[in-house]
Amino acid sequence: MEGRSVYVFTALQVVAAATLLWFLISWAAPWNIERWVGSVLVVVGVAFVGMARCQLGKSFSIRPEARELVAHGLYSKIRNPIYVFGSMIILGLILVLQKPVLWVGLAAVVAIHYPRPA
């Protein structure tokens, strides 16, 4: 992604994160331990996805395009931090919503991401 489209996509990510956080706060369910843990996972996941996205810099793209290897920050420790922390966000939402059927969705996401090549 180049130029203006990077800023538009980043703005959309910020709006999506803010909407998600607003949803967590305004959800009408009682605040039990599952909801607290889930909310913490979502907040931490969103923060680290944002950090990973910033560390990608100009190497970020929607389509797989080889530009420049990013091997600093989160990328020096985790192969695909956006996948890892995105899965953490989904796990947090499952705990907040307390719908056991959503575990199938998380299993599908993990199954899709696991075999992806570098």
C-alpha cells in the first residue's frame, strides 16, 4: 500500500478498534470473571495489533507482496504477530460474549493461519 490508501486503511483500523472497545464497555451482560478476562485480552490484542501494524511501516500491504523483511520489534519474536494478536482478540470476544459455539470459529481461524508460509 502506498500513499493515501495506507492512511485510509489505518484510520479504518482505528475506528474498528474504537467501535470494538465501545461494544465491550456497553455490552449489557453482567461483569463476571470471563467478561473481565475477555475484555483484557481484547484490549491487549488491539494494542499489540496496532503496534505490529506500526512496526511494519511501508512493508504493510493487504496482498502478499515481498517488499522488505521486518525483523525488529514484535517481528523479531513472533513470526506473524498480527495473526497471533488477532486470534487473541477473537478469544477475548468469545469470553465476553460467552457463546460456546464461537469456539468453532476460533478453531477455524487458527487452522487457516497455522499452515501459512512465511
